[in-house]
Amino acid sequence: MSEKVESTGMDLLKEIANVSGKPGLFRILKPSRAGVIVEGLDEKREKTLIGPTARVSVLKDVSIFTDGAEESVALSEVFLKIREIHGEEVTLSVKTSSDKELIEFLAEVLPEFDRTKVYVSDIKKVITWYNLLSKYIPEAFVASEGEVEAAAGPVAEASAEEEAKEEAPAKKAPKKEKSKA
């Protein structure tokens, strides 16, 4: 997997990070002089200080290498595709599934993924992270759908308002002329 900044619908991913050497995902709470304060994405929701030397990967910056025209695809896009195909939970077990099953899973979601650069361990992380996000931050998926509508909404509203403004002066002008005459 590579790290690349992409602008996509799942804005909550900029608050969620993976910390190398620590299992699970973390919500970034705030920076401090000694590192960054994070909260575990699980039932315990423990707060921890992650030191400045720790390798922290913000999920919004993570992408998956591909063979296609695009060099990589943002993890958020992959998550949305997983949601479309598998719903709220991926039932494939990262512990008991064969490498072949895991590769077939990602091939279904992202057929053009680069099989030489994306390892089975990466696929396991994608599944684990997806299930954690879906369970503990389901609004990440709802927000992305709402953002798409919101992005289309103001444009439609603005054009409707502009049309109304254009029509309004045309209607008012003749009335003023009539009253003057």
C-alpha cells in the first residue's frame, strides 16, 4: 500500500490513523508537545500518547497500488466499494481465510490492484480496518453519501435562485414601467 493524499467523500478518515506496531485503529484527538493523543477505536476507547517517533498513517492518506491508468486508488474509494458489495461487515475471516480467498476478495472489490505490490497482509488490514470503521464510526459511510448530495444540492439551489433572480427583475420591470405610464 502507498500513502497519497486524495480528496474523497469520507472526510472522517482524516481523523483516523493506524499506528505501526499497535493493533487496531485510533481516532486522532489532538497534538501535544510529546506526540499526539489518540483514542482507541474499540469498546475500551482508551486514550494514549503516541510519541513523535511512532509511524502514524492517517487513513485518508492511504491508497492501494493498481495496474490501471491510475497509479493507486484511495482507501476511501475502496471502502465505499466494499460497502456497495459486502454491506456493513466483511464476513471473510482474516485469521482463517486462505491467501487465495483474500486475494479473490480484493480482486472483486478492486480488480486492477497490483498483485506485485499489494500483499496479503495489506488485504487483511483493509478488511480489519473496514470492519472497525463500520462498527465504531458508521457515520463515516453515511457522511460520504450525504456529502455527495450536499455537493450537488447547493449547486442546484444556486442555479434555481439565479433563475428566480433572472425571472424576478423581468417581471418587476414591466410593472414599474406600467406604473410610470
